[in-house]
Amino acid sequence: MDPDTAHAVLTVDLGAIVANWRLLQAKHSSGATGAVVKGDGYGVGAGPVAAALAAAGCRIFFVATPDEALTLRDTVPDAALVVLGGLFAGAEQEFAAHDLIPALGSLAEIDAWSCLARRLDRALPAFLHFDTGMSRLGLDAREYAVLARDHTRLAGIDVRAVMSHLVSAEDPDDPFNAIQRDRFVSGRARLPAAPASLVNSAGMFLGDAFAFDLARPGAALYGINPTPGRPNPMRSAVRLAARVLSVRDIPAGATVGYSATWTAARASRIATVGVGYADGWHRSHSNAGAAYFDGHPVPLVGRVSMDLTTFDVTDQPEVRPGSWLELLGPHRPVDDAARDAGTIGYEVLTALGRRFHRVYAPA
């Protein structure tokens, strides 16, 4: 897409992402720091992000599915690719053929991976995932007890790490963090010796007691605040600018958008941009928050529709067709947009659509 004809431009600052990874790497100086690039790099592009981080020294990447891993294999040929969603039944040969590392979360997955290793007569790498309270993936208490009693089920498996996942890491005062850590320490002790991995982005700020050997930051790499309620230690990495398609004057009492959910209290100027929920700018942004023009807020008014969103630019007379409004960026961080839409920064980023012209600022 030609940027001169783009309705919106998404700029991803790879330098900021690398800087965020290095900050987290320094914070986790006692162990290794990987990078979570699932969900197409949280919506900003897994390929460019992984390439930049690999060039900076990152050697382990986490994805959700084998398809995500396969799209990255040529980009980071020497890196470890860990599939957090586990080993899909029937996918064992594909995992082995492309050197993908499954996070094994059930006895069935462990048995299937061990069986393939013995058939191939070579060790196959894996993470062992056990559940400490999330109740989604990972060995449950019954399966874990079986494995703890019988390590021979791991025959042929090269256990690269034992992992679990924190439930409330973003809340340092939640006592469940310590409960999970204790469960993790106790459970790890009953398995064969291997590096341990517990913390995500927010977990890296809970202190050394949670650090262990391998950190798995995700959201923080892209500028989402891993310490809600406190200043964001991460650099902003994403900017979304939308071109103004039209500006029209409306009288007091006129309504804007579907269902007439906003009524002008005064004579107003309304700017329309070509971004809507087809671009991942959710309908929940309706009548909430603002964009920015030249550093000044312009309120979002009316309903977000499929392709269009409207803003009150009455107090910014220089806005005209062809002007650009900042939907995400230094004046409007992802977390602020998420708060106004009643969601979280993860959802705002991962929803970003494919219709944007994308620019990657080099690291």
C-alpha cells in the first residue's frame, strides 16, 4: 500500500521493542530472557519483531500454535521456538521435523512425544507445563502426581524447562502469587532437574523470589504497562495515525453516528477518519476517550462503525481533510485507549487490522 493513499498508518518502533527487551533482560540478570511473539507479535508483526530481537541476542521465542512457529522458522532459524499451546494430537512429526519445542501439558502429550523420540532414536526437546492455579493448560494435580512417581514416562524427552503461569502477577499484593510460587517450587522439586520458568511481563516485577531461570515477557515488549497503577517503565512502541476523510459543520442539537448516541451541545466541527471495527478499532471505543491532533485531545463522539470513526474537532480549527489524528502514540498510550474502551492493552494491540499501512522503524 502506498502511504500517500493509506487511510491509516501503523508505525512499529522496533528500536523501542529491543530497548524494552534489554531493560527486562537487565532486570532478569540471574537468568535468560525470551520473548513472547504469539498473536502475530501482539498484533504488530511477529516476523519483524522476532528478527529485531534475534539480532539483539534473543535466543528463545514463545508462540501459541505450531502454525505461528512455522511462519517464524525461516526468520529465526537458530532460535528455540516454544509452542505454548502444547502438542496437538497427530502433529508430533511436524513438530520434530521443524525443531519446534512443545510445552507438554498432559500425560497424553508426554507419552506421544516420548513415543516419537524412541521411534526416531533421538532426544526431542520439550517444556513441561504444570498448572499451579490457572486451570487452563498444564498437568493437573492428578496427572502431575503420576509423572512425579514415574519419571520413566519422560524417556527420550530433553526437558529444556519446567514452567507454569501466574494468575495475578499484575497485582503484587495478591497473596495468590506466593501460593503459586510455593506450588511451583514444590512441584519442580519432584521432577527431573531442569531450568524453571514462571514469570511473564508483570511477574518480572514481583521480585527475585519469582525470577527463576527463564523469563517469558510478552506485553511489556510492546509498551503495555506491566505494573498497572504505577508509572510505565517501558517505552511506547506503537503509533496509529488516521487520516481525516472529511470535516463538516453541524448545528447545536445535531446527532452523530448510528443510533444518534451523541448530540452536539453547540455548533460543532466533526472530523471523520477511515478507521473502524473492521480495522480492530472496537465498537467499545464509541463515545469514549479521544484522539490527538498536534498534541491536543479531540474527543471521540458517536458510535464507531465498520470503517469510520468521528471526532469533535471544534476546538482545533486547523484540522481539515488530509490531516492526521493520533489514535495511539506518545499522547495516547495503548493502556489509555484500552481503559477508555473498557478492555486491556493486549486486546487493543492484537485486534489491529491488516488494512493499515505498516511502517517498521528499524532497531
